[in-house]
Amino acid sequence: MLGVPTPAALYIYRQAEGQAAAVHFAFQSHQFHDSLSLNEIDPHDLTGSREMNPYLRFLAIIASLSLQLPFRRSRACDVFQGSWKLAGDGNGDGDAPFYTAASCPFIQKEFNCQKNGRIDDLYLRYKWQPRSCSLSRFDGVGFLKKLKGKSVMFVGDSLSRNQWQSLVCMLYSSVPGINYIQTISDEISSFTFKDFDVNIMLDHAVFLVDVVGEPKGRILKLDSITRGKHWLGVDVLIFNTWHWWNRRGPTQPWDYIEDGGQLYKDMDRVVAFEKALRTWGKWVDANIDPTKTSVFFQGISPSHYNGSEWNEPRAKSCAGQKEPVAGSTYPGGLPAALGVLKRVLSKVKKPVQLLDITNLSLLRKDGHPSIYGLGGRSDCSHWCLPGVPDTWNLILYNLLIL
């Protein structure tokens, strides 16, 4: 069983950081996904003195109790480091995907690879195996019971839609005949499991920051988040952005970039991405109560259009790929955007858990729709469903629920 520090415990630590900088450093250095217990820290060391502030001692005891309950894994275990293993011989219940196109009729056409004619199914049998521990099996009923009366919202681009539809299918297929209400729109879509009063939502906000229509044109405002009003009061938020930042030409959905009151025709896209993330981080610090809301960031979902990155220089896309990259390291390395994201997250004061899915997804060159998506075009950015996003949600389940 896995666990992470509860938002409340982390918030208590942050409140005490003026007197206990060592605690803040410990959690920052572990990026919120390494196991850490106050049992491993001499409380007298928190202030560098044998005389400890009684209030700080009280906070440390409360935080320690909160932290100890969910922590069952080794401190050395990182669920994001590992490799993909072919599950069994086809006879075990762990070999099958969480759902199928038949058991989940809500899969969007561009993700529905099997229905679109993909015949090979080996990609459905690979399971993610962390290096030093095992992920607990997904329990959809347990998930819904744990979140009874609560809401989950994915915020971002079509990769957020990929993960949202995956989670909806995983939950729906866990409870045959469950009552639900589905609402689909260009902005906020929702899937409510009525029997548990659990609402799984999607906010289509591809940049997180605003794009506003003005007389001069469409303005990408790097320092403005007005749609954040939709995120207030949600119990679990999972953010994502990157996929659209390098779009140019007809698919670029803005005409100018605004930063600090100045308009620019363009700028370095990675720089713009970082500025937008910093604006988002300020919004989190100003608006999130970590005792009520858990915040995650999806990480950077990769594309596979250059076979040289996985030592197949003749491959010009993911077309025809049927197996993952072997081992635990992607030959092409990690994208620069991931480093930018981690740098920004390290500056956010409120607790944000990084779903660091980049490396494990880089290894899955076989998991994209390719020609089995929309209109037969080669799509090596999104993911087949069922498929890789199910593992993202399995990890989310292990971190959030257990």
C-alpha cells in the first residue's frame, strides 16, 4: 500500500517553516513523493536547539500522526521509476485491461483504437512495475466510497481529457449498472456517479492562463487566470498544460502574447510556458486551502514522432510500434519542459503533488492511436484507451486513496 503526506500535514509544516526551516527543506527536497516520517527526525533538531517552541512541538505531533497513517512503503520507493512488464500468460486477472470499448461506451473516437481498427492488442497487456515496490490493484468501488460526496476535476488540454475519460471508464466498469449523469461541453464536462454523489469533471483550459478576444485579436495573457473560479471548492484538482505551447500557424489559438501589460507577437515558447506556470502557482498559493483540496500536476505527456529518440532512426512516427522501450531509461532523455515544471513547483508554497508520468510514458512508443485515431492521421501525442492513461490513474489512486 502506498501513501503521500496529506495536504493538511504538509500545510502545517509550511506554516511552521519560519521556526523549522529544516522541515520545509526536507519536504521540498523530496518533491512530495518520497516517504518521510517525523519518526526519522529528532524534534529537537527542528529548531537547532534542545529548547523547542511548545506550539511547534504540538504541530509536529499532529503532523506526525497525520503522516504516519498513510505511509506503508519504503522511503526508497519511487512509483515513477521502473519498467513495463508483460503481464502473465493471459490466464490471470491481472492480464486484462481495466475496461474495454464494450464495457465503457464513453471513449472518445480519437482514443478508441480497438474500435477504430487496431488489431494488435499486446500493448494492452503491459503493466507498470515500480523498481522498489508494487502498485496496489485498482478498486473502483473503494475509490467511489472514499470520495463519496466529493468532486475531482482535470484541468488542461486534450491529454487531461485522455486521463479524465480513462478514470471515468475505470470507475464505470467497476460498478455495472451504476446510475450516472453525463454532461459534455466545450468548456466543462462532467460525469456524476449518482449512487455515490461523486463528480468527475474536465475543464478544457489548454494554457491554464487566459486567452481573451479583444479588438486587436486573441490575446494569450500570461499573467491572468480568470477561469480559476471554476476550480474553487473542488476536492481534488489535477492540472496539466504543455501540449499546445508549441503550436504555430492555423492551429495556434492566439494572435498576441501579453506579459506585464506589454503585447508581443511571439516569444520563446518555453519562456512563455514558465511564465504561465508561475501565474498558476500564484493562483494556487492564493486560493487553495490544502486542508480541503488536494492538488496534483499531471506532468509532461510525451509524443513519439522521431525514432532516433528510441534508437530506431528509420521510424518517423509511432506507426507500427507494438512494444515499449525496454528497461527504465528513455534513450532520448527527458523533455526540457519537465525541468521547467519541476522548477516552478518547487517555488509553490501550497502542497502540489507531481504525477511524474513523463519517463514511464516516454517508454510507451506503442501506446498512441497512430493511424487508429481521428481520420487516419498519425497521432503520436494522445493515447489509446484503454491504455497508458489507465496507469496514470492507477498511480493517482495509490497516492490519493490508499
